[in-house]
Amino acid sequence: MTDTGPKRSILLSISRGVRKRCPNCGMGRIFQTYIKPTPACGACSEKLDHIRTDDFAPWLMILVTGHIVVSLAFYVELTFSPPLWVHASLWAPTILLLTLGLLPHAKGACLGLMWALRLRGDETQ
């Protein structure tokens, strides 16, 4: 932990981050663009640009998307047994849409978690 202060709710911070809102107040936006954090919350002025989520959000997206797509692919294969070209044409766009659609929410969740734990993303062991 980088500093001390009042205890922050982890679940509340993550849920606000998933909604792409400030983990502190829940009002201001946390992204300037698609996944670029704002320097500070517009509502409460909480600094957010010092939190580096780096590979945390993409790792989370691979985990979530993989579980969703593999489960659905198994279900479709066992239920309908379609030819391989159907699987390829079905799952490639699904993976792309899931990844692009959920990445900002995953990054928001990671940012909220790191904010609640007072992490910056540059900690060393």
C-alpha cells in the first residue's frame, strides 16, 4: 500500500469502476476516451491518472471472454454439431465484440480495485 487513510470499500469501488464512474464518489467519469483515464474526477477531483492498470484489464478480459466463448462453443457443438466453418464464423466476431465491448468495464473494475487498495501499478516486490 502506498499511503494510509480511511478504509475504502473494495466492492463499491469495483462496482463504480465497472460502471466507468469515479471509485471515490461514483459521479464523475473515469475515462477521457475509450480506455484512457482522466487526470482527475470531474465531480470530486480525486486523482486517477496515477493508477496504472497495464496488463491487468487485458488479462481479465482474456479470462472472462475465454470462459464465455469456450462454454458457448461446447454447448453449440454438443447440441447442434455444426461444421467447422460455422464455428469459425460464429466465434471470431463474438470474441471481438465481447473484448471490445467489455474492455472499458474491465479496466474500470481494475482501476476501482487498485484505487480501493491504494495501489499505483508501479509497486515492486
